[in-house]
Amino acid sequence: MARAIWNDTVLANSDDTVVVGGNHYFPIESLDRDKFRSSDHRSVCPWKGEASYFDVVVDGDVNPTAAWYYPTPKQAAAEIAGRVAFWRGVRVEAGGERQAG
């Protein structure tokens, strides 16, 4: 089981994450959608494609662009389609291990 946590709040829970580049990608269905809002920010990875972002919002506190996903990843990264990863202080705990975001 993996959990993504920010400000002592669980943002996502799943026993089906995919690890790519040291990041746990959670199924989008595992997110607590009330804690996310769309961001206009975009970035490009040469082998994964164009990333879109979510701001994380917990009790009025905003962590801008703290979650990202690839709406249409390139073939080399097809396994992360429909999945979200975290950074900017979001902590991921997986099977007893901790990953700082």
C-alpha cells in the first residue's frame, strides 16, 4: 500500500502504484479529488511527453503544481497513463518506506 500525504492529509491511497524515475505514479481513481484543482502549468519530458499539473489544496493551503500526470504519454511511458505523481513536499509512504517529495 502506498499513500501520498501533505499537511498530514492523505491525498491518495493505492496498492497499485507504478514507480518510474523514483516516483510512485498513483491511479487517478485513488486520489481524494476534493484536494486537487487543475493548473495551467505544463512541462515536457523527452521520453514521457507533455505533463499537466494539479495544485494540491488542503484546508485552504495551496501547494501549487504539486502533482503531475501525462494525459497522453509517449509509447515509452505508456505504463503511467491515467496515473499521477507528486513532489513539492508531498510525502509518499510505500510498504514501510518513505519518499520525500
